[in-house]
Amino acid sequence: MRWSEYWPLQQAEGTSGLRHSAWSLLSTNPPAWVYFLDFAVYPGLILVCTYDALMGPGSVGLVRLAALALAGYGIWTFAEYVLHRAVFHHVPGFRHAHFAHHHAPRELIGTPTLVSTAIFAVAVYVPLVELLGRPQASALSVGLLAGYLAYISVHYLVHHSASGGLATLRRLKRHHALHHHRENRCNFGVTTRLWDRMFGTLR
Ligand SMILES: [Zn+2]
Ligand SMILES: [Zn+2]
């Protein structure tokens, strides 16, 4: 059976033990604790990268760390827009899992932690180390990872929090609701509406 047919992995009734846990870690619709693993793993990775940028060989210092982290956060917001618009809505595999989320927005469907961290390590961190050197790569990663953490947090909150709360969250909730319910060709940004405004997809 091809990989794409396993995506999203469904949990067979009665599957138990180690095999169940291992599959759960790769499932896009996992038990709650696997879904919430991101919220423990990503703050941990942010701390590790912060420590590495400041205390590792060739420390970048506090000011450059702040500047690079801010740049990383900004880059993430653009990546969030592009990933959602070009990858989640069009690339087979991702599209399947993402449309499952569109049809059941309150189900705990997300990119498995193992998949997102592996993609980050191989496609982002290693090339950044080659390009900029390790301390700078770690400093930029602090912002990129914080951006991803903000993205999964805001996305969880817009679907699961009550309508009240912060005005910004209420605005983002409406923004994302339009993406889901009215026309999924608009409002691809989740944490910011900036890139939708820039590329003419804001509704
Ligand atoms: Zn979407
Ligand atoms: Zn959503």
C-alpha cells in the first residue's frame, strides 16, 4: 500500500499497545494527547535554539538574537500563507488531511509533531546552518518556531474558544471562519491578515 493511502492514518478499532502509540504519533487525527504534543515540543525547541544561539560556540549575543528571531517570526507569517494556499490546498497528501480539517473543523486534526519537526530539521534548520552558521541559524529558528507555535495556538483557539475574548482573536476567528465556510479561496493567513491583504485574497 502506498504512503498516501495511509494519510490520514486511521486508528483501527481494537489496535492497542506499542503499535497503536507508534501509529498515533503519525496520525493527522490522533488521540488528544498526541495532538497537544506540539504545545510541549515546540516551546522546548524554542528554548534549545535560544540556548544554542546565546551559549553555543560563536554566540550571537542578545541584540542579534532578538533581531534574527523577529526576522524569523516575520518569515514564518509569510511561510504560513504560502503553505496554506499552495501546499495544504493543492499538494496531494497534505490536501487530503487539510480538507478533512475543513469538513470537521473542531476535530483534533493537525500535522503530526514527528512530521513537522522532521520537515523543520531537514528542510529548514540544516540548510540554514550551511548558509548562515549554527548560532545565526538557531537565532532565526527561535522566531520561525515561535511563529509555528503561534500558528497552531491561534488555529486551535479560533476553532475552540468562545466568541468573546480579545478583539484581535475575534477578528482572526471571523477571518478564518470565512476561509472555512464561505469561500476557501480567500483568507489563507491564520495569525495575520497582512499577506492576504498584500496578495488580494482578503475578504
Ligand atoms: Zn484551508
Ligand atoms: Zn481551520
